[in-house]
Amino acid sequence: MLSVIICEDDWKQRQKLEQYVKNYIMMENLDMELAFSTGNPTEVLEYVKSNPKFVGLYFFDVDLQHEMSGLTLAAEIRKYDDLGKIVFVTTHGELSYLTFTYKVEAMDYIIKDTQETIQERVCECIRIAHERSLNDRSGKKSFFKFKTGDTVRSIDVNDVLFFESSISSHKVIMHLENGEEEFYGALKDIEDQYEEFYRCHKSYLINKNHIAEVQKKERIVEMSNGETCLVSVRAMKNL
């Protein structure tokens, strides 16, 4: 899940940013959340430090009325979250060139003029950041998207051990290392989209990278977490 962090010293402006973020995530049913919002850059840094492997979308003001500016904060954040997306929302348009000096690789630099413009730009940044978060830095990571309730979620394909047909009509159970997720779908549709998986049985679609053992006589495949799946006679040869 991509998390949003806001650091804005003007509490009124911060409230508006929070509302823009929450509304857009809710309306678009994105697998995102507003994780942290404050006017204190030190608190932001501590939050990120305390959450290893954190990947965020950051909205920072440049002038935070603090010894640490938004630019300095962004440079520090890069030490812990090199994949994060950083956006500056500020009245100081003349300082935009400093984003290159600080080497923070800013995603956008939004000037505070009208609220309509700010909202539009903020929402656009959220949309693009969400799309880009589905790829790692090499562009090779693959994600499986599915819908639970009104929310669209994304799971790294490498974290999926296998899919199983559910006893509930038109539903599939996704087996992860430490849990399950059930959703509406069909094994055939998943099989056609992802080469990482092999249809070993009419009821099972297994991740080839998570196979621990194939028991040919019993026609069973054991996955990396100890769970087992059936294998049909026809599928055993290719497996």
C-alpha cells in the first residue's frame, strides 16, 4: 500500500490537503491511505525511520517555519525511502531550482495560487504516484490487482503462493505466505495474464517460484509454506 504523508505548517492549508487526499483516494477506491500529517518535519522523519521499507507519497511545504526546511526534509527522507514520490506545495516558486541542488528528484512543484488549481494538481500527483507504485525501480515487478468490497488492492505476484477455486460461486481464494484473500474472479483469467503461474488442476493455479516439492505418485505439489495442491494426471507431465 502506498501511504501519503503531509508536512505543512499552516494548519488551515494542511486540513485542505488532507481533505483533497482523503476524498480522491475514496472516490477512486485506491489502495492508499493518508498515513501521517503534521506541521513538524522532525516528526515526519521519525515516522519514516520507524517504518522500515516504507514507500510514501509526500506533500511538503518548502518553508516550514522550522530549522529544517521542506527541501532539507526531502533530502533526509531520500536516505530512508529512495522510491518515495515527493511533491512540494508552496508559495515560493522562485525556489524550485533548489530541488535540483538538493537532488531530491521531486515529482512536482505546486505553487499555491488558487485552491482549485492546488486540488487538481494534488489529485493528479496521487493518480500518477499510484500507477508508478505498481512497478519497482527496474520496472520488472509484477502486481496482481483485485477488488475487495469497494477497494482495489495490489499484491506483488511474488507474494502469491497459489490461487484456489472457492466453494462460493465465481470466487477465487488467493493464498499468501501468512493468510488468504477471497475475491470475485476466475482462475482462467488469472492464468492468461501471469506467466508465473501454472494450472496444475482445475481447482488450483500455482506459483512456479513457490514449489517446494512435487509428489508424483500422490499427484500432490507442496508449496513453500507447507500447503499442498492437487495435480491432475494431464498436468503432472508438464509440471
